[in-house]
Amino acid sequence: MTNEVDTRYTQERELSWLRFDERVLAEARDETVPLFERLKFAAIFTSNLDEFFMIRVGSISDMALSKEHHVDSKSGLTPNQQLQAICKAVPALYKQRDKIVSQLEKRLRACNICSLTVDELDGKERKQVERWFKDYAAPVLSPLVVDIHHPFPHLPSKSLTVVLTLRQGGERRFGLVPIPRALPAFYQLEERGLRYLLTEQIIMAFADTLFDNYQVEEKHVIAVTRNADISPEDEDYDVGEDFRAHMLKVLKKRSRLAPVRLEVQGSPSDELLDYLCPRLELTRDYVFVSKAPLSMGYVYALEGKLPPESAAALCYPKYTPQWPAWLHKGEKMIPQILRRDALLFYPYHSMEPFLRLVKEAANDPSVLSIKITIYRLASTAKLVEYLAAAAENGKDVTVLMELRARFDEQANIAWAQRLEEAGCTILYGFEHYKVHSKICLITRREKGRIQHITQIGTGNYNEKTARLYTDFCLMTASPAIGADAAAFFQNMSTSNLEGEYQQLLVAPHSLKPRLLELMDGEIEKARRGEKARIFIKVNSVTDRQLIDKLAQASQAGVPITLNVRGICCLRPGVPGLTDHIRVFSVVGRFLEHPRIYAFGAGAETSVYIGSADLMTRNTERRVEIACPVTDPAVRRQIKHYVELYCSDNVKARNLGVEGTYTPVPRAEGAPAVDAQAALMAEAELEAASAAARPAPAPESRNGLLGRLLGRFRR
């Protein structure tokens, strides 16, 4: 690719992502967010940044080493120029995070939640901590002085290490104390509220005792981040080798990949950095100094230790996902879905109706088979129990398990083994394409007739994240969608990526062409003077071809609204190019995750939900599914949700022409609209209203006999 790329209405992907993470950090600064939740947002920002370096910086670093010349299609930058831009942008984010964490910790101290250093302890507390260090921590530590006989060790990615500058006589040396992951993240003092010390601070405080023969001149906590962008399809493996075994080998490689970042807590000397950088093969550009803890995962463990009164004051009010009002809790799921489509919106609605559907299918004599694609699961999963039970009950259960779900590979290998042992047929997808679709097909035979119940989701079958992420789950008995779903699983089992479907849009073959076709349809409407509209809700927009088509639609006068949670390489509002496009992001209590694609205005609008973002990896290099929404009641639901998000003036931020976010303006006297808060309130109100309604009439539950008896009684 040459440097001749049109960047008038696009921006560099990685800088767009960093601005999104800065949006997350803004929630940690928001005074309307409960205090402890703000600390959690700082922790989320930190883990996001970790993954950004592991995946994105790792990937670009690989491209920079490649002999092939590459220029980014959205910015015109080479990989080395992209890396320079990232290194220039990141230090300011560290400073923001450090300032926010410091302020939050000071305010939490007033609530008797105190992150302490050893120097702040009184005599009794210091003895308590010193005893813990000697009895519990020191026996598992492996301190090391690096010299000619003890080479610089491998430091695993994101593991914490105390590094010391030592002097013995006139000679300077360097010591390392890797902190084992087996140690807890913090030590809680025994008295007076939630007062704790981070483990790395304790070890650093007492590290001098591990190097008795030396004078300690300097000590810091450091963390190395390594490239984790392994693409298994790029790895060579023997033909015929079991794919699970191959993935286990790939996982072993991950921790030893090249460093892409060095973090140091405190103010390291030039001598220390001159020592560390060559050994990690990093330049100073990739060294980032932090005052805040380098790992903030401890925040989530702290939450579980908050006294009830503190949790009530400092955290979000507890929210329980509701049973949806349009499904009767006392009636079986299968007959309800056979009557009409049902849409769940997690986490406002519980995942329980879908899980109950699978559980019923596992025990229903009329069910012949259950087929499902799985990308990520929770650490404990009822879904696996029900699928295993179905296989043990003689059903034909097929599970397409994606072993390459990044950072979930180990768990998915274990789940695949568990399901295989129960008698399920396990498929592993394709060599060069991840299967990211979320689809479940239940096939029944009743009175000699085949019935399909199809579930299409926008998110994973993960019972934990269904309480944290917003996602759609559509359950339908549509024969046309069921026939496409059956064809999809047949194509997956025969490695056919180019199958034809009547209703479903399936990447990599038909999703992107159909989206482009639908956009072209709106362009033609606008040119004819007819009402046209495009609304898309996704996590990311990076696909250059789709971006150009959206810009073309804007130039034709099509009003376009993009609700993009994270990366958006399209810059809206560029005069004459994208000035009919609004892009906004919502960052709130729950992680926004649904994908909606809507084309048209009024009753004729084509509405799809699916698993794919507008990213080239999703549209061209993954198996993704988008499903049309045809049921009038479900369409009204989604229309209501879209209108609510478009009206948000509390958590929504508009993306500007320069790629920065600004709060959505609120007219004087206009009510505050927080879409997520409104959806929680609605779900609770609907559930309460449904609970007050009488149970469904017997004839709606008991099939033909119930209907006949009902007629007789009438």
C-alpha cells in the first residue's frame, strides 16, 4: 500500500482507542459516580491500557519488524510512526490516572478505607506486617543479585518485581525480587476498618533484609508488559496434530514474547534505567513512570471486603437482572417461544430464560438436537451442565468451541474436554478464521413436523458478564431463520465459509456485502428525495470500506447516527464529507456491547442484531452472524432502546471532528436522561407489574386438551 490514502475524515486507530480509554478514566473523575466505583474505573482504565500494549502495541511492533512495507489506511502512518505517536500520547494518561487515584485514595481514607505504606504504621501494626512478611511472604520469595553467575531472569508479562540498586564496597550491582502470583494482592490489618498494604509495598519495604551483604541505594516496583498478539493461524504445526495440543503450545509461548513496555513505580535513576532497558531490549520511549500501583486488580478484591454500610454509601446500588415481563415465569419456555419471538436485554433482563430454554430442551423428548457456537464462558457455567445433560439424554449435541478466544484459550480447552466426555460432538472452527458468532439452534420433531428454535446473541454465553455487559439475546421460532441456522451448522461442520443464506448475514462471505448494499439503498433514497436513515451501534469502527461508504452516504444527505463504544476511525462533522454523521459513545455502569444495524425510516426500516463490529477482522476474517428482527413487538423494543440511547445526555459523549469527546449538551430545563439508569428502572417496573398480573389461563399452558376444556367451560 502506498502513502496515498485519504485521511480527510479518518483518524489513527490506536490514538482513537487511547481517547476511548481516557473516556473511561473520565468516569473515575465524575463526582456523580459513587466513590469506590470511581476507583474501579481507574482500575478498568489500567487493565485496558495493559491489554492495549499487549495486543495493539505488540501487533504494530511485529509489523514494524516485518520486511513488508505497511502504511495504515486511516492515518497514512507507518508502524514506526504509529508507535512514536502512541509513546507520545501515553505519558499524559499516566499523569491523569496518578492524580485521580491519589485523590480517590485520600477521600476513601475519610471513609476508613486506607491504602497504607509501612512508614505510616504504628509499632504494633509494623510488627504485625513484619511477622506476615517473615512467616508468609519471605519463604516463597526468590531474591537474586544479577552478576556473571546469575544472568538477568525472564520476567513474566505484568508480574510485579522489586528491583534494587545495590552497592558492595565500590561496586554497584542490581538485585531483583520477583513477586509470586501466589501471594495475595494485599495484606489487611486486623483492626480499625478496611486498612491494607499492597503486597509489593511490603516486600519493597523489607527487601533490604534479603540483601544483608549490600547497601541498598534505590528500590522500585517494576512490571514488564510483553507482546501477547499470538495468532495461532500464523504458527506452524504438524498436519494432523490435535488442535487442542497446538493451542497449549501457543499459550506457553505467550509469556515469553518480546517486551513492549516497562513500567516503574516512583522516580527511577538514569543508572537503573540504563541497566534495565538494554536487558529488556527497550528504548526509553517505552518506559513509563507511575505513582499509582502498576497493577490495580486488587480493587475488585477490596470491594468484597467493604463493610455493608460502606458498600451502600460508596458503590452502585445493587441491581438484580429481572425476568422479562413478556415471558411467563410459571410456563415452560419452549411453547412461549413457539408462539412469539422474545428479546432479552442483558443485564436489565436475566439470562435465566435462555438457560431455562436450553435446560428444557435437554429433557424434552421432542428435541432431536442442540447446536451452539461458544466463544467465552464464565468459570462456572450452567450452560455446559445443560448441554452435557442433553448429550447424556441421547440428544445430538454439537458445540463449535473457539479455542482462540484471546486470554480464554485455557478455559475453552477445559470446557471442550468436559463436553466431549459427556458425549457432545466438538468442532474447532477454521484454520484462518475465528468463529465469533453467537448462535444456538434447537431442533424438535412434534407430530412428524420439524421445528426450529433459534437463539442469536450479540454477546457471549457468559453468565458472569451477562450481569456486567449490555447485550441482546433473541429467541425465535421463525422457520426461515431456523432453516438458515441449520444450514449454518452444516456449513461449519463441512468447512464451507461460502454458504448461501436467505435471512442471516454471515461473515466472511455475506455480511459486509449486504451492509454495503443496505447503505447503497439509503443513498439512493436520499438522492430521490425520500426519507433515509442509518443507525449503527457497535463497539468499534475501523473497516476502511465501510467508513468510506458511510462518508458517501453522508455526502448524499443520509442522516447517520453511530453509537460507538470505543474505537472510531471515522471523524464525523468534516464539512462536505461527514457532516451528516453523528458519533457518540456511552460509558457507564455497564459495558456497552450490543451490535445493531438499522437502515431506513419508519415501518420499512431493516433492523439486524449481530456479533460483528465494523472492523475488517470481523467482516473479513471471522465467522460472524447478523440476524434480521422481524417480530413487531421486538422491533418496537429495539426502537425504544435506540431512542433512549440517542437521547442520553448524562453518560453520552459526542465525538468531534478532531477525534475528541465532549459532553452531550443539555437544553436548559431539559430532563437528564441516563439510558442505562432508565433501562434498569424500566426493567424493575415491568417485572413488578408482571408479578401483579394473574397467571396465564390454563389453555395457554396445556396444549390441545387445555384449549378444548377451555372451550367447553366457556
